[in-house]
Amino acid sequence: MKTISRMFLAVSALAVAGCTTLPGANLGGTFTAESYLGKSITGGDFNSNLAREYQALASRSATKDVNWLDATAYIAKSEAAANGGVAPWSPSDMGVTATGFDELNAALAAHSAARPAACAKAQAYWDQYMESLNEGAFACISADDAKAMYDDALAACIGIEGDYVVYFGFDRSNISTAAQSVINDVVDALKSFAQPLVSIVGHTDTSGSVAYNQALSERRATAVETAIASRASAEGVSIGSITKAGRSELEPAVATGDGVREPRNRRATIAISE
């Protein structure tokens, strides 16, 4: 009976959704979808959390939207995440126009280790947003609602950056005396964490090309990482896990035009969590 019911639902989904265009969806998968939705996915790392988030989206598609074909697409992503990782859908993958894909990937690269649950939700909700744009009027969640859910999740993934900020001179990546004082404060703060997670993100102003500034922002992040490690070693303090990334000129603290030397944008932000 369940097999007949599932076939009916799958065929109904095809008729209503105009044959789903979500990557990875397949009719055959609808017959095993229900068992996967009840599967327990354990683990606390990013991919384990991501597998659970995609499983939840599959459950939403199957039980709330009654769209088992869409559910199979999310199940495929859940399985891929559990087996080592899967990328978010890009606007080009989905045949839609949207901004924010590069911002999401940058946030995942910088923060998924420190905030695995929040960043997993951000990736999954981005894909839900892509789904809503792709399905348009047939979507069971509006693009506006899906985008709002994604925006909240992305903010939680990024966290409150700039707990500590190190500033640099123009076209420089060396640690100044003032910067070292901030580094010392960071190491002192690490003493309060049993297993600290440190996220370092380098930034530049808009003077120079994006490519050049990307390399400069990465050098700044590395300089801060090296300074923290050196100071922590001297103090006998555990630095736990450090992630670092460069953002070039793409995320300024102060919005400016191109080619502007803005000291407040020449920085590296340091966030600590556990």
C-alpha cells in the first residue's frame, strides 16, 4: 500500500511541480525516502550538521509540501554531506538570478569549523532559497520568506566579528606595537576557554585590484595567526583550533568608492568561540 501511495504522490508531485528541476532529484529515490527521513545522523562537525539540515529540508518537502521528488534532491545532498561534504547550489545551477553566493562560500570557509551548526543551517537555507526562486509560483515557501530565513542563518554563521581588531598600515601586513597589544588581549582571553576556536579574517581597503588585495588580506590573516601562536606559546596558552581567511576589499568596515585609502578597512578581525 505504501508503495502505491508513494507512486501516487510522486506522480502528483510531477504534475503539480511541472517535473522538479532540483539537481539530484529522482523518481526512484521516492521509494526509499521515508526510511532515510527516520534515520539518525550523529556527529557535531559541519558535515554532520549539514546532513541533518538537509534531512530536515527533505522532511519538509515530503511531509509538508507533499513533494517527494524535491525530498529526494535534499536526501541526495544529505547523503553527500554525511559522506564528506557537498557544495551549496549556485544561482547558475538553478537557472536563477541572485546575489550572495560568494558571500556564503566565504562565510562557510571562515566560520564552519568554529560554528558548524549555524553555518550548516546557513548553507541549507541558502539552498531552500534557491529552490524557492527556481520553483517560482509553485514554491511552497515564498522567496522572500526563504531569503529572510537564510539571512538570519548567515548572520549566526558569521557571528559577531570584530571582538578584536588589528589594524595595518597602507599595503602592510606587519604587526605593529598597537597590533601586538590587541594580540596580547586575545591570548589573555583564550585562557578562559578549554577548547577555543579562533577565526581570523583579513581585510583591505579599496586601493589596488581585488586580486592583489585578496593576497594582501590573506597575508594579514597569516600575520595575526603567527603572532597569536607566538604569544600563546610564550605564555603556555592553548590556542585550540584556528581558521583564517582573506576577504580582499569585499567586506569593508567603512563603505568607500574604489581606490580609496581607508585606514579602518585595513584590518584583521578576530573572533573567539568554543
